[in-house]
Amino acid sequence: MKVLFTDHDMKSIELERSVFREAGIELVEAQCRSEDEVIRAAQGCHALLIQYASVGEKVFAACPHIGLASRIGAGYDTIDANAAARHGVWVTNSPDYGVGEVSLHALAMLLDRIRSLGRYDRDIHAGTWHYTSVPPIPRAQNLTVGVLGLGRIGKRFAHYAQPIFKRVIAHDPYLIDGDFPQYVQRVGLEQLFEEADAISIHCLLNDGTRGLVGEALLSRMKPGSYLVNTARGAVIDIDGLVRVLATGRLAGVGLDVLPIEPIADKHPLLADPRVLLTPHAAFYSAE
């Protein structure tokens, strides 16, 4: 029995290799960047372990010996689940993976933007020492925080945010009312962007959410508001975000994910002091 690890960005996969070894399974390592590369590497393998590689109809049709495709994270947008179903391939993910890490990272990014910690640090290194060197800082206890996507991570973020901010509101069309915590008010999508002083994105990437947060929704946000995304980069229309930033409407943006990673040299987001970027690291902890 063989499993193909299609791709990864970890320094070592000895932990994964040992788990499979103990089960009598050989782990084949690759760094596939295309479906053709997955097909070539998967010969003789019975399952796929996937980080970022895209796997769909072409792979499943060419590899009938594959019976399982598993994502090592929570999101499974890189796997065409419909194509997998047509070919009898099981699709799995890791729904509890990094829940605490990602939600805490999102909150940390938001608090950094609100409290201007990064900008203070930059000013000090440039020789300026004064609390007014940054734009006016609002009182967090007066702010309404919005959550887009109230799954495991969204709920944990709301739990962390509730004692800090005045109000927590959320939009998630896939949940029934009973799945909303009592301290989270359910609102519509447009209402979320109109009423929230800060929004944290925690929804899956699919056909309905790709590019969802674009210029139209962002332009509904209050002047001086904040936006954080630790979900999937393609949920935000980055060109639309850049245009809204140019209007001065947003006071701070925190992005751990982007549609194309790593970010391109000289991208306009790199030159904007209101934008905090981390390298798709929200999931990470030593554990």
C-alpha cells in the first residue's frame, strides 16, 4: 500500500512518514505543481495526501487506483469533490486542524491593526517616539466585530472577540439559527459589511464565495473600518480591495492568505502601511 504526499512546504515530514510506516504503508513524497505531475507521481499509489496541489477530473480519470484524497488542512477547495464522487474516490479533510491557532491569529491581526502596534514599532525604528505618530486609535469596547463564516474557526474567533468588543455579528447562510452562539447576532451579508467596524473572514472557498468580498461590499463598510482574512485568499477580490484602500475608507487590513502566494514583488499592498501581511502562517504552532 502506497500513499502519495503530493506537495508540502514543511521542513520535514518524518512525523507523517512514521505514522504511515507504523501502519505498514509507504509514503511517497513529491512536490507536484500540476495535475500532470500528480498523475505521474501517483502511479502505484492508492491514496493522495494533499497540501496545495489541485486534484480533479483529470487525475481521477487517469488514476483509477486512487481511492482516497485527503487534505491536511480544513479547506478542501483544491480537490474537485464532485469529480471524486463520480470516480468513487473518498474525500477527507482535517476539520479540527488549527482551529485555535487560526482564530487567535485572526484576532491578533485585528488587534494589531486597531492598536497600531506594527506602525508604532516602525515609527520608533525610524526615530519617532510619540503616541500620536499613528492615526487615531478607537476604543475596542465601542466597536462591532463581524464574522463572515461561522464554522469551527469563526465560532472560536467570535468566542475570543466577545469579551473584547461591544458586539459580535455574523453571516453564515449554511447554519440554522440554533447554531449561532447566544452572544452572536445573525445578520445578512450586506448588513454585516454596513454595521461592522471590523470584519474577520472565516468562510470556505467555493463557487459562491470566490471573489465575494469585492469593491461593492467593501465600499459598504464604515469609514475607518478594519478587515482581516485568514481563510482563503480568493474570497477577497484583491484588485477591488486595492481600489477601496485608495479611497481611504479602510483604516487597517490584515491578510494571512492571498489568491496568489507568495505575494508578487512591488504589489501595491506591500507599500501600504495600513496592510499587515503574514505568510499563510495562521495555522502554525509547534504542536
